[in-house]
Amino acid sequence: MIYFCFMNEIILSDFDQNWGDEVEFQESLVKTRLHLGLSQAVNFIFCNDAFLLEVNQKYLNHDYYTDIITFDYAADGLDEADLFISHERISENAVSYGVSFMTELFRVCAHGMLHLSGQNDKTEEEQENMRAKEAELISLFHVEHEK
């Protein structure tokens, strides 16, 4: 299962301006989840930079902004995971990388699911491997629409 949660109406309105076909996007995430062999439910929680920074500081002792934080609760006996995603990072990254909001959103969602499948990105080699897998998933499952 795939679930979306928007932390407030401001975030939802930001997504409304950039969102393509929500059903099609959700289906591409379900296909990605199955392709990676993930069995747990995945909750995509969209928030702002300030909220995600607070989560990063409180739970990971990291004092910097990030686009996504992945929590896998399998070790706690739960069959689900939370992916906290900053919509502000998505917007800025999309501009920086010269891609659409939806392409960057899919990349970040895929990035979180790759972590759930055991992929790490601590070393330079792992980061290169992660980027290659993200690109592969984008080519397999993401459908870009012109606006």
C-alpha cells in the first residue's frame, strides 16, 4: 500500500500547482515498490523544510536540511515505513537539476524506497550506485507530462 499525507493546506496547495495526474503518479510508485520487492506499506509524508529539519535534528542528530528522511519500522516488528519529504527541497532541487517538479518528486520517492530495499548512499561509490538506480527507476516507471 502507498499512502500520501500532507502536513498542512499550504503544502497541498503547492502540490496542486505542480501535481500531474495523482492516480498515475501513485501507480508509478506502487510499481516501483513492487519492482524493488518491498512488502511493507509506505507512507509518503509531505512537509516543509522547517519540519523536516526538526525531524533530522531530533531523530538523527543531523543539523541540516534534506529532501527526504526514511524511517523503516521493520526492526520494531511493524510492516510499514514513513518517508518524510520536504516539498520545498523538491521545488528547489527541480530548478537546480533542470527537471520538472514531478520528476524530482518521483526521484526522491524512489530514493526513499531504495533505502527501504537496502541501498545505502554513505560513500561516493554508494551515491553513484544510488543515482544510477534512481535513473533506472525513473526510466522504467515515471511518466512525464507537459504542462
